[in-house]
Amino acid sequence: MRGTLSSNQTVIVGLGNPGKGYARHRHNIGFAAVEEIAARQNGRWESKWEKSLICRAQIDDTSIVLIKPMTYMNLSGTGVLPVLRRFNADPSRMIVVHDDMDLTAGKVRIKVGGGDGGHRGIRSIADSLRFRDFTRVRLGIGRPPPGVAPEEFVLSPFDHEEQEVPRTLISTAVSAIEIIVIDGVERAQNLIHSGKLAACDAGFSR
């Protein structure tokens, strides 16, 4: 990326697969989180981008660009990279929201950099950007039951008895993103990981 990087703009990527048939799948919980942010601000998704939908919004004094790659999960990076280039956005300020089988269903964790944990969307973004030190908001969907392949599990909806799980994940993810943007990753980790979300002073999600 060339030129001066924007210091007051954050790109927030929700990962998922495009199309109504995938909308309620576990793999699409990242899409659902950024859709909730857009909905709370009455944001409008723009489809003029070649490989992504974007929505421009605001959290506190920070301009944000929400991205939903329309490339399918394992090619997410090819949708994200052109948007970062167009906005001259700093990838170190980017937040990626995604499902994570290594977390108990309903748990949310935040980390910066590291490996992709086998998540093909994260791998594609890191490979396309040649940069791994972006922030990840990991949304726990749990492990597949015995006899169910991971690929089949993530491409299935939450069970009837799990209906609170996506609601909890989306709500917590939105709060986590808000805290990261306003107060930084460390404060978000302290509040989210400790369960002290009620102590958050941020106002965007209220």
C-alpha cells in the first residue's frame, strides 16, 4: 500500500460465505456481526466493489469501513486487499471477525497476530496482505459432534437448542469491536476475557 496510511480509520472485516443459502451457517457468524454494526447505524451496504460489500460508519470519532468479502471463505483475502488499498488503510488497525471451532460455543476471544488456527479465511487474508499482525475477534462455535466432519459442521446452522449462542456471539462481538476501536485491544481483552463487559463505558452499542 502506497502513500500515507490513514490513522483515523479502521477496517472491520466479517468473514462468511455469500448467498442466502449460507446466511445462518456457523461459518457466517462473522458476517452477522458486521451486519449488526451496520444495522445499528442504519448503514447502507455498497455493492460497487468488485469482490466485497462495504459499509461506511462511525464509532466514536473513528471512521470505520465494514467489509463482507463476496469471494467465499477460502479466498477472503482477494476481497479484502483491494478495499484496504482503495482506502489506503493501515492493516495493523484492521479487525477481522470470524468463527472459531477451538473455542467453546458462545465464547469470544481477541488476539493480535499469530497463526491462522486452520481457518482458511484468516489464512487467505494473511497471505494476500503478506501481513499477520491484524486483530482477530474469534467467535466460538465449538467442536463438531462425533462423526461430523469439520467442513460439514461449519456449513450447518446452529441447532435449535443453540439459538442463544449466535445472539450472544454477535452482541459480544459488537461490544468487543467498539472497545477495540475506542480504547484499544488490551482493554477489550481485559473486559471480554474476564467477563466484565458491564464495566465498559463505550456508548456505540447502547
